Amino acid sequence: MSVDAAHLSTALSAPVRHETGATKTATGAFGRRLAVLALRQGSMAVFIGVLVYFSIAAPYFFTVGNIGNVLGQSAIAGVLAIGLTIVIIAGGSNVVTGGIDLSLAANMGLSAAVYASLLQAGQGDAVAIIGALGTGLVIGAINAAAITLAGIVPLLATLAVMNVVAGLELVLTQNTVVPASSDFLSAVSASGPFGIPVLAYVLLGFAALVAALVQYTPLGLRLYAVGEFPEAARAAGLRVKLFISGAFLASGLCGGFAGILSVSYLSGSTTGAGDMLLPVVVTALLGTVFSRRLVPTIGGTLLATLFVSSLINGFQLLNISSTLVSGVQGLLILLVVSATTLLQRKGNQ
């Protein structure tokens, strides 16, 4: 009798344990979705709150002229952040072992120096553009080779390339600004319709083009698959290293393109390209928070670009020290990385 009772007790308790496990799984998934929603909506609320605060504290902030300035000033960092976003998509969002390109700002500086130097040497805009884009492409190829062929972690590989590229820029420019002017540069730096800088339209058009390619084509879907599920992508026959290399080549081209925009904006090369690195990393990482599933998207990066640029512009209008701006950007990186890491860890439990 006692044996039958024991069997009966076991039979009745097994389904209960299975149901409890399923309930815990469902509860955990619901909790993660709720946390993602709270993080995304909270970020949007902060964005709107910042805009409202600056509109009140600095009346000039929310004018058409200043909005145009914010959009124009966003173009260079936005193009670089889009390039970094492509790398993060293909390499994964882990900032240590995943996709990262720390050489982008230095890439932009060297590409701008090449562009300005070619113009000073008497070459036309077409040759200078090819030179700048070619410089960016070569830097992207070096990153790709170091990571996919030599097997160096992207963080270390791009950090090393960054220092080499920054040194080459100093050699080329002798640590001075190389002035440049041409009809093409004047057209790009001019104001367009509604008094908004042409650079703003360049950023919006570039973001729309890249978003269409990355998020609405089979190529983009494969990039996401390689970044999020590399083993599954490899098992499905995708050449993972080829896609990662392509992402770094695209990032390199973005660096060259940003160099051209930088020359048009500053009327020459710049010796402070390295200062762009922190805003670019902030923008790319923050872009994941503005996406629907905490995955990097071009639209999220564009929104993050406008947020970071608005923050910098508002601080400038209020005469707040640039040191505080850098501190806020570092804090944003810490918060975004911490939040996404905790959510990913919770999702894997």
C-alpha cells in the first residue's frame, strides 16, 4: 500500500514540477521584455526631457537655425557611428570580444589629411575623393586581416591600428592643419533648403541608404545572423569571417567618407580627430537602447546621434565646460553597457 502511494505521489508531483519550470521560464521572458520596454521608453523619456530642459534654459536651442546646426554638426559623428554599428551587427554586441572599431576617428583624420593634401597638390576633387575613400578602405582591410586572419581580438587589433593611423596622420600633416577649398567643398558646406546645412541632408540620405541595405535585404539579415548566432550561421553555410571582413571594410569606407565631410566642414584637415572617438562609441552603443529589441540598428544609431549632438549643443549654449560633456558621455557608456549586459545575462538564465 505504501509503495503504491509513493508511486502515486511521484506521478502527481512530476507534472507540477514541469509546469513550475515552464512558468518560471515564461515569467523570466516576460520580465526581460518588460525590462527592455522600460529601458527603451525610459531612454526616450530622457531624450525628450533633455530637449525640453534645453528649450527652457536656452531659448535659442529650439529654433530652426540651431536645429539645422545640430543636424549639420551630427553628420561627421553620425557617419562614423553608422560604420561602427555595422561592425557591431556583424561582430556581436560584446564590447570585449565582439564587434568594435576604435580606429574610426583616426581613420577619419588620416582620410581628411589625404583629401586636403591632394587638393593642395593641385589634384581635383575626384582624385581627392578617391584618395580619401581608398585610405579608409585600406584601413578597414588592415583591421579585417588582423581580426579574421591573424585572430586578434577586435578591441586590441583596432586599438593598434588606431595608433598607427594617428601616427601616419601626424607624419603627413606635420601636426598642422592642411587647408583645403574647392567648389565641391563649398557646395557640401553650404546651406540647403529651409536653411538646413547640406551636411544634414547628407547624413539623413546616407543613414536611409545604409538602413535599407542592412535591415531590409538578405545581406543585412545574414549580417545579423553572423553577429547574434555565429555558430548557427556557420552551420548554415555562411562564411562568417567573410561577413566580418566586409563589415570592417564598410566601416573603413565610412571613415573615409567622414574624412571628406570633415574637410568640407572645417575647410581643411584636423589635428584633433581622436577626440571624436568617445562621442562615436557613445552614439553606437546608445543606438541599441533606442532599438526595439536592444539590437543595433541604423535607425537607433541615427536617433542616438541626434541625442548626443543635442546634448553637446545644449551644453555649449549654456556655457558648460567641455570636461563635463566628456564625463556625461563616459557615464552614458557605463550605463548602456551595464544595462544591456544585465539584460542579456538575465535572458540567458
